[in-house]
Amino acid sequence: MRSELSHNGENHALPINISDHLRREQLRHPEATGALSSILADLSRVAKEISYLVNTAGINGAYGSTGKINVQGESVIKLDEQANRQFKDILSNNPYVAGFASEEEMTFVPFAPDSRSKYVLWFDPLDGSSNFDTNVSIGSIFSIYQRVSDARGSVNESDFLQAGRAQVCSGYFLYGTSTMLVYTTGHGVYGFTLDPSVGEFVLPQDYAKIMMPESARTYSVNEAYRPLWSPRMVAFIDWLKTRNDDPCGARYVGSLVADFHRNLLKGGIFLYPQDEKHPSGKLRLNCELNPLAYIVEQAGGLATDGENNILDIQPSSLHQRSPVLIGSKNEVLSYMG
């Protein structure tokens, strides 16, 4: 890190920008390729565009629904559509990206075949968008896989149905009081903040190699579904609230990235279990849970569907859903027994 001399003669490290960080990581880890750096740089461009759209939505009329219903059976918010288009437009010009799959698309989207296109992406372009018009923090989630099909041809479904353990990179952008990028390539978790004065993502010292507290201070779950939960889940939540040594407080925004980010930094557990209304859970395995599970494990936490590690689940369909408990290691292990 560069340093500068303050007015009182003390040395202060200056945060490095994401381009410098990626170059440094590439030298430290020979398996990290320039292709990944290129893709992450493009994703950062997408996030800057979406951050601007989020911050100016009230001025530009981006609130409200398009009147369309997506593949999940949910109303499409105007900004959902715009964010998805930003990802598509920028990634389609990256020679290393062979195609993508998105929460907003019925099926995967292939790009023109190119021998350099060895990676595919999954993303949720705007997680938590139903909270958007109330100014709650929202985010974008992404993950990167090496394709398994022949690079000389077009991608196929097998490229997008890989277990989360195969990810080479995952991350999310958080659009809140500041815009952040949190990501991992399997060598720790880093948190960058967008400096609006220079338009660059920079790495503050506090977010270099994020580690999650081993024990949770809070739990995040929609307790309106309690009557529909299994007895095991009811007992677990009651234990979190009443355990003698350190009871957990409830913190639930209803925006997955916002809830996850708070728990990552402060220690907590996020739950969306199966219930009578959602027998397979509600959250999407490929575009939401796998990316966050990869991050949480790199930070010292765990993610499970109640029986299996999220990262070891072999997807059988693009828009597969799964129950999830994700967060601080001690609480996830307590549930697993």
C-alpha cells in the first residue's frame, strides 16, 4: 500500500484501488488469470452504472413495475430490467465471457463463440428490489465459473449447472450508505468501497481480508412464517433468542444482501427455511445462495440447506430453489447437531 505523511508527521496508508489490487493478487496467485481481472473490472463498471441508477431513480422515474412477470413469477421492477441490461451489455463485450444466466432470464444467454471465452457468469442483477422505493439497501450478486463445454463452441446448460464448489470467484455489490464490492477468488474475502470523488473502488484497511465472527450476535428470518416451520426450526429460533450465555437479537431487513452483509461483518445467521408454503425454500441456489456460500466459507462461516453444505449441492435446474441457513459457524453447526 502507498502511504502519505499527514499534517502531524504520521504515516497513513492510502487505500489501493481495485485495479492495483487485482494486479497484486494475480502476481501472488499464478492460477488467477488476467481474464478474471478483466471480468471483475467489467463487473465494477456495471456496479457504478447501477449505483448511479439507484441514486437517481426518484429523479428519472425508475420506481414502479414494468408490468412484466419474470421467470420466478414475480413482478419486474423497472430498475430490475435496467440492471439486467447493464450486466448483459457490458459483459457481452468481454472476450473472456462465453455467456451468462440471470434471475431475470428464462434460460442462459450465450455470447458469440470465441476461443478465449472460458468463463460463464451467474448473477442476480438487483437483489432486494421490492424494497427499492423505500430507500432500503439493495445489491447485485454474481459468481464466475470456468465453462465445462468445449470452448470452440457455444455454451450449454451444463456450464450453468455446476455445484457451487466449482466457483472461481463470487461476490456482491451493496448499494447503501456507500456502494461496496465484496468478493473472493478463494484466497480470502475483500471489501471495496466506491470513492465517488474519483469514481474508483478502493480497499480500506478495515476490509482487507474480512473474517466473520465465529458466533452470531443476531439472527435474520421472516418470523411471519413461524406457524409453517418445522418443529426443529421453531426450536432452533427459540434457542437463539433465549440461550443463557448470549441471546441473539433479531435483525431482518428483507433484502438478502443487506442482511448477509451485516451478519458477515458483525456475526449473525440468516435463515430462509423450507415451510408449508415454500417446500423447496424460496431463495435461488445458483444466483443467490452459491455466491454467498462461497464468500461465507472463505470468511470462516458456513452455509447449509439443513442437511447438506450449500456448495456441495448439484443443481438440477437453472432456477432451482433451496432452503438456507448461512452465517456464523457456531450457530450453523448447532443447527446441524
